[in-house]
Amino acid sequence: MRVLIEISHGPVACSTALTVEQAYAAAVAAGQAPGNGGGGPVSVNGWTCLGFDTPQVLRTGQTSKCTKDGSEILAVLPSPS
């Protein structure tokens, strides 16, 4: 499933945001994320990433976030066409 990557807080290079989110997705797919359903938190290159539960995903479209030093990256489901 494709998601949109948004930088919601702080100065983060697009390439960094994509790299962090791809590494987090790979960790979840490899079963390295703790919790029911593998939501995390997971440390990725100094970032802390975690997935949101289904009710929040349905309400906001946000599937996960990664934070570091006040910066925040969100993975968001695209709006249906």
C-alpha cells in the first residue's frame, strides 16, 4: 500500500524523511516492531517511529509517525479518489 510522507514539524530533508519511513516499514515487515500488530516503537537512525491503531488511522488517515529532536514525519494514506 502506498502512503504519502509528510514533514509535519521541524526541518527535515525529503530524502531523510523517505529513508526513515522506508526503514521503519521494512522493520515492521520483518517483525522487528514490538506490540500487537507490530506498531512499535522502533528506533530508526536515531528517530523513534510508531504505528497508529486502526481507529486513529480511520479517523485521521495517519498510519505512523517518526520523531526526533522536535521534528516529526507522518505516513498518511492518500485520500480516495
